[in-house]
Amino acid sequence: MVDGTDPQLVRNILETKITFVEERHRKGQEIFNNMGTFSPAFGMIGTLIGLIRMLSALEDPESIGSGLATALLTTLYGTLFANLIFLPIAGKLKVKSEEEIMIKEVMIEGILSIQAGENPRIVEEKLQAFLSTGPAPEISGEEEDEIEMVVDSNV
């Protein structure tokens, strides 16, 4: 931007970076989603192993309990890992990714607005539209002067 690069080229470069960040984040989310999806299945495999142990020891009634315990615990563990660990992590990663992408999009708009020489108040309004769904926070006169100084020094 400082070297007078075409605004469209700057936008394309920054949006390309955002695309690759989204892809990298999607892969991380996918790992935890898959773990959450397959965890109950592994619990069921453990259940089958426990049932096999239980049925193979039918002639010894005292050893039936350990096979049944294995069957029930592995089902419990598979469900707990999926719903208390893996899927919540995947959801949190998705939210964090969306927040980061939004911040990067705000930065692109701000950079391009500054490069276009837009009025600082217009830039502020444009960026506030990204950040809030409710009323915009009031900016004190001192903060407004600081914003103008930063924008003026960058233009």
C-alpha cells in the first residue's frame, strides 16, 4: 500500500491469505469433528470386546462382571469423549476461526479505505458496521483526535 500498489491487487493478496487461513482452520476443525464422530464407534467396538469376554466366560459366573463392566465403560468413554471433548473443541475452533476471519476482513476494508483517502469518520463508520450489531460505542473527543492523527499520518 505504501508503495502505491493498486488497491485491487492489495485486496486480492489479502483475500488469498484469508482463504488459506480458512482452509488451515477447517482442517483442524475436521480432525476434532472426525474424532467426535468416530469416538462412539470405538466405544461400541470396546462394548463388543467386553461382550465377547463376558460370553466366553459363561461357565464362570464370577468373571462375567468384568466383561460386562468393560462393555459398559467403553460405551460410556466413547460417548463422553465425543460429546465433552472432541465436538466442543471443534465447535470452539469454528467460532474462533470465524472471529479471526472477520477481523482480517475488517483490516482489509480499513487498509483500503485509508489507501483511498477516505474521511476518517467514514472509515470509522464503515468499520463499526462490521464489529457491532447494536448501537456503536461512543468515542470521546480525545480518542477521536488520536484516530485522526493515526489516519492522517498514514495517508
